[in-house]
Amino acid sequence: SSCTSVESGWTCSGGTSTAKDTCSTICGDGKKLGSEACDDANTSNGDGCNSSCTSVESGWTCSGGTSTAKDTCSTICGDGKKLGSEACDD
């Protein structure tokens, strides 16, 4: 492990000569890392992945997210919830 740079997709702060840094993933960067449930490359609600990347929103499914690729989120057709670009959902 190298202490010369912060890994891509992470941010760290608070480190001193007597205390370690606290590091967390960067939500909205399009990289699904750490404990992120999803990351669709933005921090908007209502598009499948919530604004903090901690959960997939109800009525949506997200997949494909990796350390190098964003999640693609789509509505669940037939669940009775008209979301996203659905014209209807009965």
C-alpha cells in the first residue's frame, strides 16, 4: 500500500501526525466502490440511484456498476409505479 496518493474514486481527510485519515467513496463519479449500492455518475434523486449512492430507489433497478463503469438504472415495468420516462405503468 502506498501513502503517496489517494486512490481514484476516494476522498480522504482529517489525517494528522497522530490520527489516521477518514476515507470515503465519491458519490456521483460513475465508479461503484466501497459500500456504494449504486453510482450512476450524478447526485440526483429520481433517476434510480439516490443522491448519496446508498440505495437503489423504489421502482428502479440498477446494474453494471464497477470500479471503472457507472451503473445503468431503469424503471421496473409492471410494478404499478409510473417513473422516469414510462408513459404508463398499470
